[in-house]
Amino acid sequence: MRNGHYSLPPLRPELQAACDEMHAKEDYFAYAACRTHDGQAWEVNYRVGGMCFALDGQYPDRDEALAAGAA
């Protein structure tokens, strides 16, 4: 704890890469696909304004995850 604030743990590398990809697209809405924590599937992360979220659901491959993000 620093200065009375709790610091967040670092994001896992796959999620950090997805966040970096979304932030590079300076659009109001952006999305990116990344591997799930266990590496068995893909998930979609998206940003609306300054808030980041994850879609419910997992996808067997990256193309399906990206299609879900585009929808």
C-alpha cells in the first residue's frame, strides 16, 4: 500500500497485450481477443470510452472471438 492507496497487481501478459491493442486504436469503442487464463480458449475484451470489459463467453479460436467482438 502506497500513500493510502492499494496498487493493483499487473495484468497477465495476454490481457495487457489486448489492452495495449485497444488503446492504440484511439476510437471510442475498441476490442481485442486474447487467450483465457488457462490457455484453452479465447475471450473478447473491449473498451467503451475509458472503461474496459470482457464479453461473456469463450471461443474455440481467435477468429470466432474477433467475429464476436465485431458483432
